Amino acid sequence: MNQSALIRPEWTPATIALMVLGFVVFWPLGLAMLAFILFGEKLRGFKRDANLRADGIFSGFRRAKTRYETHFATGNVAFDDWRRTELDRLDEERRKLDQMREEFDSYVRELRRAKDQDEFDRFMRERNSNRTSGNGVVDL
């Protein structure tokens, strides 16, 4: 069983026990566990977004590194030509994969937006139908 299944940012008996134990042993540990429970999902999203930004920033350095490494010759012209064409092919595949990942990310974002819009529209319809058919009493 992986650890992400054991400790996830939710109010589970394991996370509550770790938080209490953290407060008993050393209060900053308990506070850190409380923050993880409350903001864990947001931190994962932040980490994913930061990694995507970092990939975009540092991708030029990676490409420059691979191009720099191709300048070293082994002395075998046929092998060097083959290696250069293979590295160019791999760079092209990397660009295609990066483009596909960006397209998929935008598709998922649009899908989430559409789902949120549907949920909101359904809520508004139910809310408006309750107002018109209700007796004026708000049920909380």
C-alpha cells in the first residue's frame, strides 16, 4: 500500500492521530500536520503548477545541453551521423509530447470549467424553483 493512500490531506483517524502526536511531541509538528490537513490539496495543485512553469523555464537549458553533448565526436563518422539524427528525432518527439501535454491540460481545464458551470446552473435552477414554489421559508 502506498503512503499517499495512508496519509492524505483529509480528516482521517490517521491524520488526526499524527496531528495530536505532533502537538504532544513538539507543537510545530502538530501545527504542520494541521496545515497539511487543511491545505494539502492546494499544495499539490501549487506543486503541479510550479513544476509546469519550471518545465517551461528550464526546457531551453535542457535542449541546449543535448545540443552541446552532440558536438563530441567519437571518431566514427557513420555513428556520429546516426546519433545526431536519432537525437534530433528524439527532440522532435519531445516537442510533440510537450505540445500534446499542453493540449490535454487545456482540455482538462475546459472540462472542469464546463462541469463547474453545469453544477452552478443546476444549483441556480433548483434555487429558483424552490423560491417560486416555496412558502417563503428558507430551509438551511
